[in-house]
Amino acid sequence: MLAQSRSRRKTGRVMAVKMIPAAIMALAAIGWGSGAPADLSYVVVDTGQTRFYDNAREIAAPAAGQAFYGQDAQYTGNAPHYRGNGDGTVSDLNTGLMWQQDPGRKVSWDDAVAGAARFSLGGYTDWRLPTIKELYSLIDFKGYTGSGADSSTPYIDTDYFVFKYGDSGAGERFIDAQYCSSTEYVSTTMMGNATVFGVNFADGRIKGYPKRMPGPFGGGPKMFYCMYVRGNPGYGVNDFVDNGDGTVTDLATGLTWQRSDDGTGRNWGQALAYAEGLTLAGHTDWRLPNAKELQSIVDYTRSPDTSSSAAIDPILECTAIPGDGGRVDYACYWTGTTHLDGPTPADTACYVCFGRAYGFMHGRWIDVHGAGAQRSAPKTGDPWRFPYGRGPQGDAIYIYNLVRCVRGGQ
């Protein structure tokens, strides 16, 4: 597995970790084109979101100082830029990655791993199963999850990539379009299952999926779409520098981050306002990161169970919070990206779990999707309205999430 990051400090200062009230986190609930900078090894591609939303509906673009200013569409990043090569491959001119265009039929994770060594396409044989950061580079948040395939829009550019929803004729849900990565969860999910991270391009999420379906006799293997990649082996590897002023710069992406969160849970509108009002290290151009920016700093070699830390390089500090069963855990963090999901598609926004991604199953709260998952939650409301979470895995509903601001890179 590639190293997740290289980090170095200009200061030895370590900030004390604070505990926040449990109510805040209620469990109830390098230059390949397109203008990408030539000196960046890890170009974060924009989410594609161009429309604006309040807590429930689409709105006109808010002005500075107005409510909901600073959301994803307010800032334009490296626009997706693909080239179909006419040989079954697609080149991403931002990231330098080349992709298999058509994933074909579903396979088990073991078969996906083994198949890379014998895969040949476009005259190339150096294909590999992508890491979760490589795979997530393709997600497009113009996607929408409706009530069925006919009323939905995939979270991937179907002008370039072949995409299929789940096969209802075979007993699948239409959203069963999970693509596997090579990134294994360093802990387990669903009460002890070996787990691999994947991106669901039907519903716009990263989750950890058990390699084998739970069942009384162990179940069969989980089946995934698999799309191989080649090129830019350094993609997804961070290069952090502590600037000694409360900020950390990732030289790989060009993004500068708030080193420590302030331990305060906020709803989505409050998170946007906090980021837009922040002055730190002499800069006032801080913002709430979009989903792909925030996921870029996840360290998938860490988890509360295996490193007793958040899934992040320790150069970036995360407030510890009380977890289930008295365990120390770490929070979820808001992004500025609205997640167009369900009957009221503008009422949720994406967040990233840097601690356990809880769900209520088997009468208890357990880690169902892994530290490093990207899910979504209502932008406002009362998390206590969801005492057993929601969805098939009882996803905990986090409404008061923490904030880590970012600047640069745009």
C-alpha cells in the first residue's frame, strides 16, 4: 500500500485535545492539461456542483454576507477534463490517471485484486486496482439519487464512462452500483467483518463494504464493479508541512488547512458562516472544503481501533469525542457540497467521518462504514429525532458536525 502522507513540522507545538459534550455528536441520529498546476502531484478535481441550495431547495447564488454563502458552487476548482482514447480507455487530463472505460460485470474483491495482474487494455499491461482516493477523483456531484434508475443521475460522467445501475431482475437494488478500491479498512465493520472501501456512483457515497456478505454461514463474497487504472502512482499521497501559525499546507495539492478544529458542533448553515468569517494566520479567504477536498486529507492507514487516532495525519489535530461504549472517538466534518439524495434532494450535505461511521444494527451502535467514509446528513434539525439512525444500516444522523477550513487551490 502506498504511504498516505509525508509530513513535517516547523514547530513542535502540540495542542491539547479537548472533549466536547456528547450531545454535540449524538449517536442517535503533474500538468497534464485543463490548467491543472504542473507542480502538483495530487490535483483535486472539482466536484462539478454549480447550483446553489439552502436547507431545502435550490436558490439563487447568495452574496457575500448572506446566509448559505460559501458553499461548494461558490468556488470553482479544477474542472473535470477527460479524453476518450478510442481504445476502451479514458484519460483524466487533470490527474494524469488513465481509466478502463467499461467496468463490465461485477466481480468479488479477491477477483478484482487478482485480475489486475493479467489485465490488458489499450496496449497497456500496467493496470492496477485504484486506491479509494484515485477512485473518488471521478465522483461528480451533479448526480442525483431519485426513487429509481429512471429518475436518477449517476455520480460519474457518463459521456466518458460506461455506467450501470444495480440489476433489479437479479434481486439487487437500483443503487447497488458499488465500485471497489484497493484500500482495505485497517479495522473491521459490521461486528468484525474484513472490509474494503468503495465508491457508489449510484448514490454518491464512500463506504466500507464487507468483503463477504454477512450471513449465518459466512455468506458469499460481496460483488463490485471494478475499473482498473494506470499512471501517476503518487496520486493521493499527501505532503504536509506545519507552517507554525495554526495552518498546515499540503504541498501535493496546494491546499492550506486549519490545523485544529475548534471543537464546536455546527449545522450546515452555521458551518458555512463560521468558515467565511474565519481569520487565521493573517488570511481571511478561508472556506468550507468541498467533499473531494476534505476527503483528500483522510489517512486510510489510521483508525480509532488501530492507531487510537482519527483517520488523519497527526500533523492535523482532531478533537476527541465520546464514542459508543465509552471508547474515545473522533468526529465527522462538514463539507460545502450538497448531496442531492431522496425526495427532498437539497436538504442534505456531505460529511466525512474521521472516526467510526456508526450505524444502529443488532440493537447497538457499531462501526458500519469505517473511518474515512463519506456520507450525508440533514443540513439542520434535531438529531434526537433519529434514535436508531436511518437507512438499511441505521446510519447515525449527525447534524452538528465539526469544521476544518481550507484555503487556496482554487
